[in-house]
Amino acid sequence: MAFATLCSTSDAVCSDSRLSSRARFLRPILISKVHLFSYPNRLRQLSRPPLFKMSRLASSLLSMVDAVFRNHGLGAVLDSLALSASQSKVASLSAGQNALVYGVPGSGKSTALKALVINRLRTDLKPEQVLVLCANRESATKLRDELALEYQGATPGPLARTLASFAFNILREKALALGFNPPELITGSEQDQIISELIEEFLKEKFPETWPKQLRRQVMELRGFRAELRDLITVCLEHEITPEELVKQGEVNNNPEWVAVAPFFAGYLKRLREPANENRHDPSTLLTVVIRQLKEDQWPSIASDLKLIVVDDAQELTPAAAALLRALVSKGANLVLIGDPDATTMGFRSANPQSMKELIESIEGKFAAINLEGDLGNRHPDLTAVLAKTAHRISPERAGTQRSALGPTDQEVGNRVEGRVFDLETSELAWLAHRLRELHLQEGIAWSEIAVIARSRTVLEKWGAALASESVPTVILGSQTSFKDEFSTGNLLRLAKYCLEPPELTREVILELLRNPFAGLDSLSIRRIRRRLRQLELDAGGDRTSDQLLIELFEKPEVARELYGEEAKRVKIFLKVLARTRELAETEGSTSEELLWSLWASSPMATAWQQLADGIGEVAMQAGRNLDALVALFAAANQYAERHPEAGPAEFVNEQLERDIPQDTLALVSRDDQKVTLATSSSLIGRRFKVVAIPGLTEGVWPNLKPRSSLLGAIALDSVLSGKAVEETRTEIVDELRLLYKAIGAASDHLIVTAVDGDETQLSQFVRLILGEIPETEIYAEPRFTLRGLVGNLRRKLVTSTNETDRLEAAYGLARLALVKQPGAHPDQWAGILKLDSPEALVPLTDDETGKVWIYPSQLDNFIKCPLHWFMQAHGGSDRNFEANFGTLLHKVLEETTSIGYKELWQSVESKWHTLEFEATWVEKKELRKAQKMVRNLSTYLQGQKDAGYQLVGTEVGIDFELGRARVKGRVDRIEQGPAGQVLIVDLKTGSGEPKATDNAQLGLYQIAFMQDGFEKIPEGDNPLEGASLVWVNSDKPKIKPQESLEDNEELNQFFRELLDEAIDGMAAADAKFEAKIGTHCYDDHGYGNCKILLTKAVSYAD
């Protein structure tokens, strides 16, 4: 018999689905064994589907659908199941019978439900007369498929759904009949946006005199205040009270906060009544609107035809849900409630553990009370014992009889319940990752049969990243963060905003664009682009900075034609994508979905993230998360276009960039066959696993005994409206126990609990509850149970072991790993043992034609101090700091001006200041003060030389001469002539370290150049050489460091010539080696700090 599932994003019903995030861009239609695909509009307009090619897509979807069917166990039929006596009672419930069915985890509640529904469908009821309700979309999806394939008959709709989905269909049927706009659901993020706007409007006014002091402006601006206000409004809607009634409750119960925020509640309701929100409802008002419709005797056929309503996980019913069910059965339909009050996890949404008993008692007529008492054979007895102990600590909430199936509370716990306490979080993580990999690799448990449960989403994020780093593939259930805060969607939205509303192009805007991941550039690539643009500018005789050139690149994309290399290719593609998307943004009728798709489809990330997501580790996890967020964003864009056809892309993009909480979407979600599930207890509804791990059991984390909604008192209001005493509402420990009970109940075969007992952490009381005792704190330092860890362990054994057999075993293991190309296994990849590939120089260091060695005086001192450092610096291995860049600018100023006064010199410096680059404004201000000091010192020096009778002969005077095998070429900062005609060579220094002149090789080479007639410009006549001097201006006052004249000191002359001969041989790389003269200078960030990378010891070594 054929089975079809049709989905439409405008229908809340289609929120129940099963495909993984890797296929979410497509909506499959499954008809028997034939798979068809219907594409969203954007795919019909593009040449290829998103994320991957069609051939791979088809096979992926087929395998995923098959995997889902295997998970559901759809090959078995209920007829073959041996029902227990209590399950048979449920299955044999006949017309006219209401029932309250209690059952602990593993007692067969789902089996009994399916048996009942199929039995009634095969005997006296039609599919349209049966309604099966589940607590969430995921459990409804699973149960829907199982019922449909077991029933093997045509149905007018899904047999199982959520109550919100059913209520939505009631409103839609009415809207279609009356010609109204179809109903829409207001998402949680839209709620938050409305509340945020209401608060913003309120804060513009003066606070009333009666306003509670604790609700200060700073508090009301916090996201937490919005969350509490949203919870309070939800409670009001669930109990159908008005703002006026909220004020009255505040006055009666002496709660001024309720009185104060009542206007926000009124404003929220007013917003929902605005024309723009016609027939739009949040989850709570959706149910109350349907209740009012039924009370007005407006019963659509999907409600009036009902004869049997079965509710799974009925312990999660909220007041509004219970009220709607009460209305639905008022026409004679039977109600069967199935659940376990001890497993209530949605108390934060006003779910009441007593709701099952209260609801069934409020319905006219008798009801059957049934406790499922199966043998629990699908759960190991050790886990049943832990469940019994946990349930005993929970308030029974007018139930409790179902616990008898768990047995006594003093059962001994065996080895299927593992517990460890560690000294550090890192030890806890390492052990848990090791244990999970053991279970998967050695015991054959699929990753999908393992779950890690944590108390909160924040803790899950931490464990997800930590486990992924240990090669445990993970996936986190549920919404994560808002689109603007997700890495992938946030960057895509900001890129879209740039195309929709182009800002003024500044350095900051350009760099933000280039650093966007969809540009495909990293910091090094951006630097290369800047350097290439700067080189082109200098070659053309210009002096614009790289910042100015980057701005021109975006203003005139044709400039990119002059660029080459992989970085240039990506920049050109990025500029074309931006241009195309901006054209699309200006096209009438374009949608946000098309705009986002234009930016995504051509980006390097479209293929890179898909490839990365196929692996394991933290990179794969983040890539998968990036794709999941993008899928959800496209789904949200599609919904927005359907709901707001008149709105443009800018409205959607700006709206998403303003929202702070995750948006609920209809993007397809499912359990991933290849990954460990990370979840909170509330997301475990309808899910079972062979292995459940509960790490991080720390007091204050789990249990978290902090009062809920302590600022506005939403829980207290819920208790008051439910008829409970306010002083009895401190039930945090019971709520925490229920969450723990739910987590334990999700395991069928194995339970693992871990904790850290450290100086700043306290063990959770739940550790003793589960294990019966506190384990000894241990230090875990075993090798990582991964291929990478195995490689490291074998390499360590190969080097350190003295046992020849052990070393041979290690070598054999490494050889096997090397054959499968495991990184790090082959000796060719080991640092510290490789020989030189070739004795030849990497680059030619001499002139190919003349064989001369080129020597630049400014680099000579670097070579003498450390040849390796000179080689690195001479071939691009260093970056210029401020002093070096400013020194270049100052030399330029001295070359272009003859003024010596501070004012004139500083004006020249200021005219060129824009050519310098700074990381931040405060850095620029700091360096500006330093520059002013250096210019002042320079002016002082020049004035002193003038007063002493020295005249300027030339600045930036070129030198070019041959000295043995060397060709010396460079420029001298200044040549001055004294009153007696003597010549003085001056070198200006702006560096941070105070220089020495006596044996300075650069000054010595300048003097030799003068003696060899190597200067392009020298004074006429036979003028003596006074010597040379360094003028250091980066100090409190100018310091002159003289060097004696080589003409007057033959010993010094000979010293420098011998030094030059050695340097020439070294620079020519006669022995193809550059010596690293290791010393304190290697770690000096002001001088030779770029050598320190070569001083790092090798990770591995071999004899």
C-alpha cells in the first residue's frame, strides 16, 4: 500500500519530518519505493542544487530514508508483538471508555498506544475519527510513520501530530471556509522582538512613581528581563487572564511586579490585534482562540468527527492544552491519556505533572485507570534499579502507582551503571571520549545509539566542542542561537545587508567584507592582496596607502585585473558576486531567499563546508553546524516570503539582524545515524538510546536550585492561577529530579555518569543517588583512543622503549598506519630527522652573469650578528614595525625639505602621516606622540650642527662600487661638511634599541665607500674624512654615536675589510648554510624576534 507524506512550509503540520540537515534544502515526496524531488523556486533558477551534486544527493537521501525506517523498526508489525496483560487492557479499550494510563520508561507505553489505535481502526473507527497527539514534532513524526505503515491504509492526514498542529488546522479550515487570510504562527523570536519594542518604547518615558525599584532601566535592557516577561505573558495566555486580571492578582498577592508589567501584556495583545497580525497567533493564543471557537459552537469536521483522542506523554500538557482537550471531548469523543508524571520536563512552559489526573477527572463519566506493568525486558536491570531510586525521591503528584513496575528502591546497581569522579575537567573529558570510542569501536554500538545529556544548552555546547576535538562525532538537538549570532548565517546576513544598503566605503568596512568567510580569504591572503596593490601603486609612481587602494578596489572592480594568484582569483569572484547581488537587490520582485542564495551559491564555502562536515572532529562539527544554520535560514526566508509577499529582502535581513533568540523553523531535522546525540532532558521526549552519558554532575549545574523566574514571578503566578499555595512553589529540586529521571529513562543498556571534584567545584548530590556511593577521585592520563593518539603513542614507544620487541611492534604498527596514509605515521612527516633535500641554495644569492654578491649596507650588521636572521629578513621573513615605517617617512621628509625647524619638519611629517597604518585609534595616538618626540630631537640635532658650522652636502646619497666579489649598493642618509672642510657621514636611527657606533659595520662600509670613491655625490676638493656617526632620535634627547675615521685608524680599517670579506663569503652561501648564532638577541622582539620559531624543539625525534 502506498504511503505519501506531503509538506508545505506554510502549514504548521509539516513541522513533523525526518530528513537530516544535509538534505534540508530539498523536500522529498516518498511514494512507495519511488523517490521524487520538488525543488524550491531558487533551485529551478540555478544550474546546480545547493551543497552537493544531484547524484550524491539522491544516494544520500535514499540512505537517510532507509536509516530512518530502520530506526523506527517499521518492518515489524504489532500482530507479532506479545502484549503484556496491562498493554492488552489498553489495546482492548472500546467505544465509550476514557482511560488514564501510567507507565514508567520502558514499560511499553508506545506499543500499547499503537495497539489501541490500530485495533480501533481495524474494528469500528475511521482514520478521520482518531486523533493521536504527541508532545513535540519529533515524537509525532516517529509515531506518525509507524502508525501509517502499520495501518497500511489511506488517511486524510497524519494519524499523529502535535496539539498545536491540530489547532492550526482547525483555524485554517475556518479561514478557508470564510475566505480569510490563512492562519500563521508567531515564532518565539518574533515574540521577543515585539516585547523588545514595547520595552524600548517604555524606556523613552519617565518611570511612574509606583514603579518597583528593582526593575531599573539597566535591568529592563537585559535579554534576561525579556525572557522573564515573555514567560509571564505565556502564563497569562495559558490561563486566559486579561491584563486587568493580572493587575488584580498583583494587588491581591502583594506582587507589585505583576501590576507594573501588566501594561506590557496589554501592549502585546494590542500588537496581535493590529491589521498586520491578522489571524496570526503565538502557540498559547493559538489554543485559546480555538477553544473560544469551539465554545461558540463552530466545529469544523476535523474536530466534530472525532471519536477517540489518544495523548502520548500527557504529563507535558499545559493548562491551555488541557482546556482544549476538555472542549474537544465535550461532543462525546473518548480520551485516553498515556504518560508518566515523574518524567515531566516542560515545567518551564507551565506543564503540570498533575494535569493527567485533573483532566481525566474533569470529564464526565467513569474512566479506566491502568498501570503498565511490563517486564521491562528492553532495559537492563541495573538501569531499572537506578530509575527506582530516582523515582522514589520525586513527589508522586497524585500518581505514583506506576512505580511498582520498577521494583524496590534498594536494588543493587551493577556494572552497567558506570561512575567516575576526576580531578580536572580535562581528565573527565578525555576519559568520557575514550569510553565512548571504546563502546563504538570495540562493542559495536552505533554512534546514533549513544546520547550525552546535559542540564542546559550552554553545557551542551561545551561538551559538543570538547568531544568533537577527541574525534567523537556529535550533533546537538534543537535550536542553537539566533541567526545573527551563528557564524555562517550571521556573516551571510551582514553580507546581504551590505548589498541591500551599501554603506560608505571605509577601511573598516572593506576589511570586514574581505574577512567575511564567504569571500574565501584569510588574513595572509588579505595581506598579499594589500602588498600587491601597494607594489602596483609604487610602480606607477603613486604614494597612496593600501587602505586607499582597497577602497578603490571595491569602487572600481576593474582594478582587480592587475592582480594575480589564488587570492586575486577569489577577490575577483567575490567582487562579481557582490555586484550581481546588488543588481538583484535593485530588481523589483526579488526575494530575500534569492538574495541570500546568490551570495551563498558562488562562495568557496558552498563546497568546502560540505566536504569538512563529512569528517569528524571539531572542524567537522562546526562545518555541520554552519550548514544546519544556513538550511534553517533559507527555510525562514522561504516562510517569510510566503507570509509577507509584499515585503522586500531588506525587511527580512534587518529583522533577522535585530533578533536575539533562535527562530523556530520548519527545516527538516532528525536523528543522525553517524553522530552521538547531545541533548537536554526536555528534548528526549520520544527518544531512546542504548547508551546514555550524563557528564558534568556538579552542584549548582545539575541540580540547579536557583529560583526560576525570580524577578517577575511567572512560576508563582502559574501556581496561584492553578490553585496552589505560593509558598509551595519552591519545587526546584523535584523539577531537577524529574529531568534526571527522564535522562536515565532514555537509556536501555548502559548508563555513564561523571563528575569533577575540584577546588572550585562541588560534587552533585545526584552522584551518590545514582551510584550509591562517591567514587574515589582519579587522575586520568591515558593515551587518546584515536588514530592520532595511537600514532603519537607508537612514536613515543619507538623512541623511548629499551625493549627491542616493543620497538619492533611499534614500528610495525606505524608502518600499517602509514600504508593507509594516517597523518604523522610515516617518518617523512616527523620533524627533526629529515636530511636536506639538496645542498643547492634555495634562491640564487649571486648575480647570474657576473657572479658578484649584492650587498646592501643596511643589512650588513644583521648578517654579522646572525646569518640566519639576515637570510630570513632579506627574503621576506619579517614585518616592519612602526619605528621602521616612520623611519622611512622621516628619511623622505629630510630628502624633500631643507628646513630644520620643528614646526616645518612636523608639517611635512603630518602631510605624509596618512601613509602609515595602525591597528587601532589608540595605537595611532600613542605613536603620534612618539613621532613628535623624534621630530623634535631631529630638529635639535640639525640646529646644533648648523650652529657648529656644518653644512648639508646631500641627503639619500647613493653609493655603488665593487669590493672584491661584492657589489655594494645603497644610500646614505646624510653627508655633512664641517667648517674645516672635513666630511661627516651621518646615519639616522629611529629604532627602539640604543645603537652602538664603534664597531658598526654599516658605518664602516659607508666610510670604505667614501675611500673607494663610491659616492654619487661628494664635496669637491681633497677633503678629509672626519668619520661617521649614528644619530639616534628615539630617546628623550638626540644622541650622537661617533665612529672614528678609517683614514686615521689603519687597524680599524683593516678590521672592517676582513669583516667584509667574511660576510661576502657567507652571503654568497659558499657552503649552502646559514649559521644561527643563538643568543638572547633571538628572543628580542625589537630586533631578532623572528628567529624564535626556529628555536622551538621538534615534537618528535629519532636517533
